[in-house]
Amino acid sequence: MRRRAQIVDEEVFMLLVFGSINFDIVIRVPHLPVPGETVLGHEAAHEPGGKGANQAHAARRFGTPVRLVGAIGADPFGARALQRLTTAGVDLSGVRELAGVASGLACISVAASGENAIAVAPGANAQVASAWVDDATIAQCRALLIQGEVPLAEALELARRFRRQGSVVILNPAPVPRHPLPPGAVDWLVVNQTETAQLCASLGIPEGERLARGRHLAKDLQCNVLMTLGAEGALLVRRDGRQAHCPALAGTAVDADVGQVVDTTGAGDTLAGVFAAAIAEGIADEQALRLAIVASGLSCREYGTQAAQPGRAKIDATLAGWESLLVCTE
């Protein structure tokens, strides 16, 4: 087992991301295959990925000091999975190289519409442990971002330690765990519509209007909820029941300005990473949401995942240009 040596020269790592690191094989197809169907696509692209890595990269591109804790295998895939993270300046001293284990690998199909389907082999991600993060590191960080592609018990144990020190914990439960999440484990839950439905089913929350379901989730899990709604933007539901909706970066005029949507792969990771980074910087939740929606929307206008994530200057400029569109309403 080896630890990566790269360290960003920052006194405080505002955000720690505890999550997966994958190498992605992406095939662009005319449409997503249905069960039993073979679809001929174009030449495969090879890209770094993994929800933890994608979110850490997005947060660092936003400008926030970020440390990533995760694992790769001692194989060529692992080294290639870290290339963009290194270039972006993500601190990788918490990434371990595990002997005798394969790096995480994802196979992604992207349709002409921009929709995608993803299958993941976890590999080294299944061995990431909360004990890899010491108390001194926790004291340096203002927020923790976790997902479902590493062992959830380890992620929640780390969350408990962070919350004990007063830091903000943000969970993107993707994939959604088989068992219900414990109440009060995190401060923020970031979920898309599919994840919302799955979590509600696991908690016995009845079907209904999304605001009502968001309020049920916030009450039952004792946390704030950020529900992403695709082309309809996103909805904040706070644990006290107050809500705010922000539209998506969309429309004919927007498309003419920033480009057409070509690839939604990783858009949710971009949103989660930028939202967590903004919260770690002390930005109010509604403004953090607007910044995250802009970043996510911009990422859909480029091919790839990490390669498509915008920097802070582009995010700020786009928000300034379309501020009248991106108004949060109660």
C-alpha cells in the first residue's frame, strides 16, 4: 500500500471529499440500449472519473482547496484516473494505492440526446476506510462531501467524526444504499429525482408532489435536502420546511450564448462538488445553489466529465450574465 505524495500548499483544506476514483470507458451511441439490445457506437473515449474524484475536481476548479481521500489499484488505470486531479491541484495525499486490487472502472454509454447509462466495477473503492483520515486532517476541514460509491458505513463513521467537530457534512447517496439512512447523520442530502424516489421508498414515504416528498425526507432524515430536477433546475428543502427553487441554466437564448447540451455525464457530480465547495466557503445556500446550477449547466455543454467542468471565472461570468434567469423563488 502506498500513499500519493502530492500536497497542495494550503493551511486549511476547506473541503474533504471521501469517495470513489474510477477510470471511465465512454462510448457515444445513437440511443441507450434496452435490455438484450446491442447498439453500435463511435470510438470509445478513456477518461478519469468516479463520483468522489469528479466532485473533488469540480470543487477545486471552483477554487476551493480540496483534499481527496480514496483508493486506486496498482495498475495503469489508477495512475491515469488521477491525471486531471493532479493538474487541477487537488490534494491527493489521502489517496492510497492498494496492491493486488484493481482500480475502479466504469463503462458509460452516452446517447445523442445527452442522456447516459453507467455500470461501475468498484475495485479499490470498496476498501476505502474512515480510519485513513486522522483528527488533525478533520480539524483542517470546514466540510465533508461523501457519496455511495465507497463503503457507506465508513463514510457515515467519518461523517460522525466531522459533525462532532462542528463541520458541515454533505451526502450524495449515489447509488442509494439498500438500507435506510440513519436520521441526523448529515447536514445536507443532494439527490436527483431517481434517488429521491428510491430513498422515499426505503423510508415508506408515500408518492406525491416533490416538495411534499422533499419535506418528508428533510423531516425523517433530519437534514436539509437539495433535489436536482434536470431541466427544471433544483429545489432546496430545509430541515425547518422552508424551500427555494432555482431554474436551470436553459432556454433558447442561453443555448445561443453558452452552447447546446451535448453530454449530461457527470452533471450531477459537478453540481454536488461546486455546491459543497461553496458551502465550505461559507456562501449562503441559495447562492451556493445558483453557482452549482451554473457549473452543472456549463458542464453539459462540453463532452466528458472532469474535462467539461468549468472554472470559477467562467461560472461567475455566466451567473452575472444570466442572473435575472437564475432567481431563487420560495
